[in-house]
Amino acid sequence: ANILVRDRAGILPEKEKGYLERVLANGKHLLTLINEILDLSKIEAGRMEVVLESVDLRQLVGDTLAQMEGQVAGRPVTLRWEVEGHPAPFRTDRGKLKQVLINLVGNALKFTEEGEVVLSVETGDDGQTPERIRVRDTGIGIPGDRLETIFQAFQQVERGSARRFGGTGLGLTISKSLCVLLGYDLTVESEAGKGSIFTLELSPPGGAPATPSPDSLEEATLQADAFADGGPPSGPNGLDLEGRTILVVDDEADSRALLSHYLEELGCIVVTAVDGIDGLEVARRELPDLITLDLMMPRMSGWEMLRALREDAVLRETPVIVVSIVAEEGGAQVLGSVDLMNKPVARDELERMLNRNLTEEAARVLVVQDRAEDRLVLQRYLRDAGLQVAMAEGASQALALLQRTPVDLVLLDLTLPETDGIRLLEQIRDLPELATLPVVMLASRDLSPEEADLLSRHGVRVIQKGAQVEQHLRRALDRRFSRERGVR
């Protein structure tokens, strides 16, 4: 429907275009409902992971409202934000907190026909400790007899409001569940006809902001906005994709058609394949600039094709974007240099990934880490920082990759299954061509004096896993790549 409604040939009557727009709107609504039900199911089943980082609330609030400004365009509604004092960064799951704020502000905008919606942050007496976040609106309000049920699934403010205002009735339920997951309390005060105030209590009475404790690098998820000045090193913007050859490998005809359409709009030359076997044959014949690869395919899966690509002397350097409904789940199992994108594909995200992967100047980092979850976390962080990433889960894979692929930096875990990181470091240094390769060591334990001395002599920077890991890693990357990327 998204392709047809554009009517590039200009042949659709307005009536048919109206039908298509309705199909598209209903499809998006259904997709939203399915995603929200899946999110709620994951939370209730205890399968929703909390990934922590240091969050600047002022920046988060500003980014959130900037994303939603389009919803008040042409309406007699003012959308603004207030931040009290100078809130210190605190550790939370940025993505989940932002999802809660988007749900609350979106709800307020939906039910406010005129007036204002205000997102505010309040601090403690010191002016620095974040205590609560409020979303205040001058909308239709909530009747007193509905306040008890407003956070229950599929509940609306009043009968018929879903038909008048839209929505699934799950936004507040998910927001409440996410708050419980993060250790926060979400409450509401409202008066029918005058508006509502949703309050997110970040800290218990008299206490510091509630924060789940990270036990692993996975939970201390690294985000690209941990770079200096609150943003990643700026990469190329608007790379010329005209004439680039892209191979689309997917067994679903609709997925191939949609990806081909987006890529052709960007000026790419598109070739397609229906499975891994066909994909390898086409790749060897066409030598594409980039491959998009589905994981779940007959005859030869995406995982198998990716392994075959990495073993091919001609194709091993070809950038690969995994495009799959299980991209996030399957991504932790993928080794080598790949990017990940979930279906359904968004055109803007696809263009961003093409720009990132087809940038010839991007520096390359090898991550040597045996835990699949930690590999995925590091991969996301480094790719969002504009770097190319290759991955290995052990010493033998790392050495094999280093001897065939040039890298600019190795991010090495101290504890590995085959041998420890220090022994692997010595093996790397024994190779003349790698004797001066920069290495950063990630350690989950204290080093002995002998280990510390050895790493110092090899010029290795050591980063201890924990609350400050993202800050220290940012500095290490800044130091290594600042001249190339102008980060400082």
C-alpha cells in the first residue's frame, strides 16, 4: 500500500487513492497494536531486558518533544518543556524511559484540542537530583470513576473515545508496566473537562533515583550519544548512492519488492535472490557494493550464507545488512562485520544504514568477546558511532580475522574461553604486521600488578566494566579516532 499510494505513474483516481490511504492507515494501526501487545507480553513474561546508561534528562526531554512537534502543527495547542535546576545525569534505560514519555505526551496531545501540553522535570532541594517528571495537559480530562482503570489494558477515557481520538488502549498500560520495570511509580491526577497530570516518580520518598543495578556489560548498554558533547562523531550525511549495486536476498517476494523499491528510489541498482544458494551465485557474478540479507530462508539460511561470504576471498569484505523479523534476536549469534535492521523496513533507517556501511573512510574495530549479548551491545554502540565493526567470539577467530582483514583498533575482553585476553594480546604482538595495532582491554576483575605492568608495556588501555564503562570507552575511541573524525 505504501508503494501504490505514491502513484508514481499518476494513474490512480482520487477515490482509489483514498482507499489505499485507508488500507495503509489501518495497516499501521494494526502493526502498532501487534507491537504493543508483544511489548506487553514480554514485560509480563519477564523477558523485557533493562539496559542502563547515564542519561541527561534535559537532552532527553528536548529530543522527545522535538520528535513530536509535528503533532501540534496547525493546531491551537502549545507543546513545551520545563526543566528545574540543573539535573545531574542518572542511570536508567534511555529507550524505555523515552518510550514512556512519548506515550504520555502523545496521549496528552491526542486528548487536548486546545491549550497546552507541558513536559516538566523536577529536582530535589539541591537542584540536581532528578525526582519526578510530569506531563500536564489542558485536555478533556478523565472522569473520577475512570481513574481506577485508566492503566488497565484496552481501557479508554470514555466510551467512544477510541473511535473519536484513535489509539489502542495499551499505551498507558505499557507505560505503567515499563515504570514498574524501571523501579518508578506512575500516577495520574485529573478533572473532567479541565485536564490531567501524569507524574513519574523517579525516586522513593527521601531517596535517590531508583535504578536497577547493572550486573553485566549487556545491562550497561553503550549508546552512541555517550560521545563528547552528547552526540556521536558526525559521519557522512547524504552519501551519493547513485549507481551503487545492492543485492537483496530474501525468500519473501513482498519484502524483496519493498526493499527494491526503496533502493531504486535512492538511485541504487538492485539485484535480487530468493535464498542463500541463489544469493551466493548472484553475489559472485555481480560483485555488489552491499548485501541485504534475510535470516530465515529455505535451502540455505542467512546465517549459512553469511558464513560462506566470510570464507570467500572475493566477497568477505562486502558490507552486509541483516534485514529480518528476528534481527535483534539473531544478531547476537552473527559473527563478522554486519549491521542489523528489523522488519518492517523503514526507508529512512535503510538510507541511514546504507550511508553508514558504504562509507569508505569509516574506521574498523574488531570486537573480541565470547558473550553473544555483549557482542551485540558493543556492535550497536560502535556502529552508531560511525565505525565499521567486525566480531569474533574467541582467540582463533580473532587471529584468523586479523591476518586477512586490516583493522584500526581491537576491543578485547580479558576473559575468553580458549585463552585469556592477555595471552591473545601476546599472540597478536608476535605478528610483525600487528605489533603496533592499538588494543583496548575490557576487564571485569582487578588486574594483578604483573598483568597491569605487561599491558602498560604493550601500550594497552584497560577499561573496567561497570557504571563508567561507556564514558571510558568514549574517551578511548576519541583518543584513537579524533583526528580522523574531529571528535574533540
